[in-house]
Amino acid sequence: MTYKTELKVRSYECDSYSHVNNAVYLHYLETARMDYLSQIGFDYKGIVAAGYYLYVTHIDIRYKNSAFLDDVLTIETSPVKLGAVSGTFRQVIKKDGGHICAEADVTWASVKNNAPARLPQEFIVPGLRP
């Protein structure tokens, strides 16, 4: 399953070189992941209420092309791995014309009481699996 999120580049996201600052791409990825979880029916508030947290443990990001003010970006998010306590999403940020701005593999882990913890079965929705 792949989900697409669209965002428009805002002026404050651009740096002195007039393109989107590299650190801003991390915000775009986070926004798209949360949209993805919502779309697949993942109960994020529920898992937090149950005492679990999903932490990003690693991001491998590859920058390809710059994005600029007013570019409309599409962020594609899809699961590529799901283990007992962790998983990985692949995310691709594209701008108009389909040019890839960045690609990222984002690994996350489930934590409870400050230790890795198996996700409860009721939170394993189909969209988490590749």
C-alpha cells in the first residue's frame, strides 16, 4: 500500500540559497507518515494511551533535486518491513513533473517503559505490513 500526501513549499522553509532547507524534508516525511497512519486506520492516540511510543530510530535520506517556493510536493509513503518491535517505511518526495527531491528509508521502534516492546496485536493493521 502506498499513500500520497501533498504539500506546498512555504517561504519560511527555504534557506539562503532559495531552496528548501535539507532539515525541512524531515518535517515533510513526518507529516506524510502521520497521514499514512491515519489513512490505514492506525490508532496512534490509542497506542500512546496504552503506554507505547513509536520512535524513529534511523533515517537514511538521499537528496536528489532541490524544491523551491510554491512547488507542490507529493510524498509517497509505503511500508517495506515489519518486525515484532520495529518497522521501516520508504518515503519518496517528488515535485511537479515527477522529479524526485529526496528518498528516505525511515526505521521506527515500539517502546514501552523505556524499553523495546512488541506492538500489541490490536494495533497491527494491514497497512503496516509490506
